[in-house]
Amino acid sequence: MTSLDFHRLSNGLVILGERMESVRSVSFNILTPGGAALLPDGCCGAGSVLCDWLFRGAGTRTSRQLIDALDGLGVHHSASVNTHHLTLNGALEADNLESAIALYADILLTPRLEAEQFEPARQLAIQELAAMDDDPRSKVMMLLHEQYYPDPLGRPGQGKTQELEAMTAAQCAAIAAQLRDPSRMIFSIAGCYDFDKVCRRLENHFGDLTPQRHTAVRPAPKTIRYTHHPNDGAQVHIGLMTAIPPISAGHYYETMAAVTVLSGSMSSRLFTEVREKRGLCYAVGARYHTLRDWAGISCYAGTTPDKAQQTLEVTWEQFQRLKDGITADELQRAKVGLKSSLIMQSESSGSRAAGIAGDYFLLGRVRPLDEIRQAIERLTVSSVGAFLQAHPFETFTAVTIGPKEIRV
């Protein structure tokens, strides 16, 4: 059984680690308070700009020198933005970890943020957002989350075109300073590492940071339940989302079992009833999405205009039928699928580093893999059925992209 390494610096920065004896590599995440919901009004997309701008020179290194240094250490690096965090990720050979941490400290603490490098970063963010027009499945889900969640929790990390076009280097630089709040930072690591050395290195680089004052997010619920975005294409892209308790409410495993019954495989209800039996769509699937205090099950269906109305109706029918219960065979398949995903996660240092950071932020603790496995095993037809009866799917939020609206 693996044990979790935990340390908190005096300024509040949390360090989490889980050793994986079978690997010689290491992955780490640095979660910073740069999520879409934490940005000032009018700055939607600043996190996306910073994901590129931060890497265009830091400390004594120019943009080219910084990239060469990362490549020289063999760091597979990326950055992403979600509701609450701008996250920097790295994966590399364990022997180079301390040098990599030093580089990432420069990226966060002393980024150059040169004015001439801002415009290319901003244009890249605008182009990536525009490219979503060629990926309507991703776009409809982004728009769905924005409509479903209360503001500012639904704001897209990718940004909004109008706000990106008006954004200035000064605004982004001010937000970059916000990322250095140790009281809202999490460093997670998984793989082959020496935890004491990691903590000392992080203390050396981040220990002098001072917690910043910040205003708590106050979500404002929305009332619009359906929005259509006209598009002259030959397909209709349907996104719908319905309420379910967040992971912090304690029903995570029942929720995941229900989602897996709906959409976990080619024998799932959505695939069987909507696609195979009726031939209504070419793609359909559902997934669980949770924040700290809000959550939902989202569903996507891609179809043609003449079948869009029936696709929505049959899809929603499958959600509502869940309250009537699931079968023993469905539960067994769900358990196998969930444990299979768990095993794959446990073998990936990148997935595990992300998992322990997410657990700590959402739950205030990290769930050991054995605990998750045992919780899946304890699921029964009765326990899942009772949960679904107590949380029937009665309403949904919907977004469509296509040539005509559907009736909701």
C-alpha cells in the first residue's frame, strides 16, 4: 500500500507526493490561483495567454534559452487553465528533477513578460479559440459549461474573443503576479523522488513568498436553460447537462457507476438506445464534471437536423430511466470499467500527480488508491438505485450548434 507524502510551508504552499517504486521518471503539477473564475472581469482568456507568455523567457534566460534548458533536461511540459487553477505540468527523468524545479521557479517567480512577446502569446490564444469553430463538439461543451455553471464558475479557460482582443500586456502581467500566492498553490509529485529534497528545494525557491489578499468567489446562478448557436453545417451538435451532487457531497462512486451505465462502453444505455437501436446519431456520450460545490453530468450527441429532436428526447429518456434502477449485469460492467480506469491511472505518474492535487483541492485530503478500489467494490444495485431515486434527473441545461433550433 502506498503512502502519501505531505508537507506545508509556513506561507501555506502545500506539497503532496506519492512514490511509485516501479518507475524511474517523475511527474509534477504546480497549481496556481489563475483559473478562469478567479480572473478580473473583462479578462477572460488571460490564463490562456499566460500559458504561453510565461514560457517566453524567465530569469536570465531568453525565450529560446528557456526552451533549450527545458529540452536539455528532457522535460515534457505543458500548461492548462480550468475553473480554479492555471496549472504547470512537467514530466522527466528523476535525476533531473531538482534542476527542473529551479527552472519552474524562474517561470513563476521571475518571468520576463516582455512586451514584444505579449502579442504573439495573445494572438496564439485568439487563434486557438477560433480553431474551436472547426471542432464543434468541443465548442458546444465549452458553451454548455458556461451556461450551466453560475458565473464566474462557468467562464471558459480558453477565453472570449472580444475580451482577448481588448486585453493588454499590463492586465496580463498583473494577473501573473496573482499566481504567486503561496496560500493558494499546490505542488504535487508522483513517481521516483526524494521528498525531503523536494521540500527543501521548494522552500528555497518559494519560502519567501507572502500570502496575498484576495476576494472570495461569489457565484451568481443563471436562469437560461437553452441556447442555440446558428451554424450552416450539415450536423447538429447537442450538449445537455443536469445537476448531480459534487464530489464533496460523498456520493462520487454511485455517481460514477450511473455515468458508466449510461456511457461507459458500447453496451451502455446511451450507445445502445440512441445510436445502435435507432440510428439517431453518430456519437453520443456522457461524463461527470465536478467543482468544489457544483457538479453535473454532461452529455454530447452529434446528429443530423432531421434527427436532432428525437435524439434529444431519447437521450433525456435514458437519463430519466435511471431512477428505475440498474441491473446486476450493468453494475458489474461498471465496476470492471471503473477499476480498469483506476489501474491505468495508478500506472501513470502524470495521472497520479494530477489526481492527488485534484483530491486535495476538492476534498481537503487525498484518497489512497486502495480506498477508491474498495469503495467501488462496495457498490451494490440497491445502493446505486437508492442514490438515483434520491437524485432523479428532472431538469437540464442545453446548448445546440446547427442550422435550426430544437424544442426543449
